[in-house]
Amino acid sequence: MQTVMATEELGATVDQLGSLTLSDWLWAGGLLAGSIVLAVAMRRVLGSTLGRRTNPFVARLLARLVAGVVFILGVVYTMARLGVSIAPLLGALGLIGLALAFAFQDILENFIAGILMSLRRPFNEGDQIRTGDIEGTVLDITLRSVTLRAYNGERIYVPNAMVWKSPIVNHTEMGSRRTTLSVGVAYTTDLDAAQRIFLDAVAGVEGVLADPPPNAFVEEFGDSSINFAVRFWHEPQTAVEWVVRDQVARTLKRTMDAEGIEIPFPQRVLHIPRGAITFQTEPPA
């Protein structure tokens, strides 16, 4: 019954629109054009003003929402000035909106997730993050997706809902990052001396931060070696991590060679019971 009434009212609204003159349509076009110009101006002003005071993502989101509201109010005001009843139209739009909400629930989910992330601010533009199996530098966040630049140069668009539901690891937010390098030494090595040598060597590598200082701990007794965990801090960018890790590894190798610290090869000890092997001196007849 309500659907039939809404259809009838919508038909009456269509009849009202059909009775408008050319001057009415020109007037309506001018009002709509003015609302669009005002919406664009509001978006730019709010985006630049809020961008200096708050998170850029939040600033852009609020600017877009305000621009949308301004445009919708402009449409409503235009129809009201033309004497067109908007209540039936709003009712019809409500039914259409409900149908679209079911049909495009993934888009709506991404929209809500984008708002929540903009308010929570787990990362900023330029941060390097990992979400799920995806890593990269944050370029932008929209109402639909987060744009990342992967470390191999590719551009990745990750749906907001996927990011919101997955753990987010922000590599750069804290300003520094720790890397662990495993180093094996022979079982005959003086562990105290090896630890001092490792710490002195790592502390002198360019890119290794002095605070927190590097450390080296015996991690495990391996099959062929006693393994140290050499840990050091550096700037958080992934490119810096690879460079500093490479320099630390090279420095440790040179230092261990100079100090006579052996890096053992894998070893196996075989126990052969006496008499298990026999030698045949004459060929069989």
C-alpha cells in the first residue's frame, strides 16, 4: 500500500516537473550551477584549512562530506523555489537508496571503513605499512580504498574494509626500527670475547643508531655452531633497513676474519660400530 502511494506521489512530482517553463529550467540550472561552485569552493577551502591543523586524510574526508551536503541542499532549495514537492521524491529516493544499500553493500562497507580509519588515523601519508600480505608506502586514502606504492614501484589499491579488518603494522610511525641478524660461531669460541667484538663492530657501522644501543645475545646451540642474535636499531624506512643490514653483515664478516673467529660449516659426526664395515681383498670367484 505504501509503495503504491509513493508511486502515485512520485508520478505527481513528475507531472509538476513537466509543467515547468524554459525560464524555470534556466533558473533551476543557475541555482544548481551555483550550488556546485559553492560545494567545490567549500571543499577546497576546508581541505586547505583543516589540512594544516589535522590529519590530511581527515581533512579531505570532511571536505568531501561538506561539499556533498552543500550540493544536496542546493538541489533541495532549487526544487523548493520551483514549487516542486520534494517529499514524494525523497520517499522514492529512500526506497532506491535501500535497494542500492543491499546491492552495493561492499561499497558501503568500504565507505564506513574509510571514515573509521580517517578518525582513528593508524597511518599517515608517507608511512610505510603492512596490512595482511601487502606492504608499501601510503600515498592516499579515499572513501573506497587505500593507495600504496609497493617497494618494487607498483601501485596497489587496497579496499578500506580489507585494511580495517586486517592487522596494520606501521613501520615508520615510531621513528626507528630494530633488525636482528643471526651469526654463528664455532663451539670453541670464547663467547664473552665474541660478544664484545660484535658490539664494537656494529656500533661503528654508519646508519646504526647509538640509542638504543646495539646488543648481542647467545640465542641457541645449533647443530654446528653457537648462534648469536645481533640486534641493532636504524631509521625505519625499508630501504634503510636493507642498506644498514648489509653493512652490518659485511663489517661482522671482516671483523671475525681479522679476530680469527670461525664461522663453522655444517658438520656431521658419524659413529661406525666396530666390524660394521668389511673389506674384500680378492674378487669373488
